[in-house]
Amino acid sequence: VNLKKPCPFWNDNSHCGIRDCAVKPCPSDEVPDGIRSAGYKYSEEANSRAEECEEANRLGAVDESLSKETQQAVLQWTWHDDSSDSFCEADDIHSPDAEYVDLLLNPERYTGYKGPDAWKIWNSIYEENCFKPQNVKRPLASGRGQTFYKWLKGVCIEKRAFYRLISGLHASINIHLSARYLLQDTWSEKKWGPNVTEFQQRFDEVVTRGEGPRRLKNLYFLYLIELRALSKVLPFFERPGFQLYTGNQSHDAEIKNLLLEVLRLAK
């Protein structure tokens, strides 16, 4: 990820609110070879398998000739597929400023990032990604959501589900920052831990005027969707030909077994 890339949407002050919020990138020598080098996937073993596949294709060849009309239709399908895949920018991978980040060393927690800039981000996420008329406001503050929820009940189930997924993601992030809060920051000690007051401000039924329990229900809804997605992707990872590439074959096999174990539990 390119942490130095400016925000393309608005001028933003990206300075950390506290010293420990900065992302800690990985030294290049700690990044697995299979991640740093895309060419690792095309090892001698992989190439030999490719040759076997080519031989099988020659022996089982079929007439693949297409009419001009069909060729044009296939080309249009390809354009459509390519445009569908470009839902995110991958230019960071090729940027000279790109760095690898270990998420285990950078847990989701309170960073001191708050105020108008933080609200601007979440407002944009809800306003630009949720289906709703312009005159209906999302319940940004406690007690302002009755009109929104009244309207939400009248839309189709797909639109309601989409809103609940974004709300569940928002709730998940808020729970993490409440659970990993910088409780004490002195020259001699840094103490991280749960901040009950912060959690109550975001989820308590009385404090949020009924909004908090809705957020928690949306979080559980998000987890159910994620578990369903994991169970559906299991057959893909169970294929004998599927391999992980970290540069260490024994480590690859171990990680694949652990991945399959997690996916089978989800199913």
C-alpha cells in the first residue's frame, strides 16, 4: 500500500492524533518471497504442469472457430468483465512508494482520528453507497433516525441488506477501537485496553436512543454474510491444484491446511 498517496476526494489532514497510530510497514527482508516476486508462481514445477495441460488440450482439441458476430459478442463480454473487475485501484502495487504492512502488527484500534474529518469519511460512505432519496438523512446522531428507518422498511430486501452490511462494518470498527483504546500514555508506560465509556457512547440503548442495538444487530448480520461467503468459497481452496506462494513450500502446505480448517468450521 502507498501510505504517502494523497486523498483523491478532498484535502485531508492525515496526521496522526496520537503517536502510536502510525502504520508500521514491514522491512523488505521480512516479506515472503512469494509475495514480493510474482514470478515465484511460475516455478519449474508449475511450468511442467502447464506443459501437461497443453498436451491434454492438443489431444482433446475441439473446433473453436467462431463467427464474426460471436467474436464481437465475446469481445464485448470481455470489456464488461474487465470493467467489473476495476472496482479498486491496484496502482499502489507498482508505486515506488509502496510498502508491505503486516496487519498483525497493526491491529485495528483507537488512533485518535476523530472530529469533522472522520465524520466526512463515514458520511461519504453512507451517502454515496446506500440506496436512499436525498431528502432522507441517515441517522448520524441519536434520535434522528426515525424518518430514515421508516423509509428503509419500504425498500426492497436487497437495498436493506446493503445498508445493514455497511452499518455492520461501521459497528465492527467502532467495537475494535473501543476494545483497544489507549487508556494511559506517559513517558514510562502505555496501557491499551477496553474503554467501556466509549463503547456505551456508541452502542448503549439509552445513550444512543435506540440506535446502538440496531448497530449491533447489523454487525451480527454482517458476520452471517461473511460466514456464508466463506462456506461457498471452500470448494475453490480445496482443489489439489490450489497452492499458496510464500517462498517456503512446507510453510505453504501448513498455511493451506489451516485455511481449509477455518473454512470448514465456517461451513
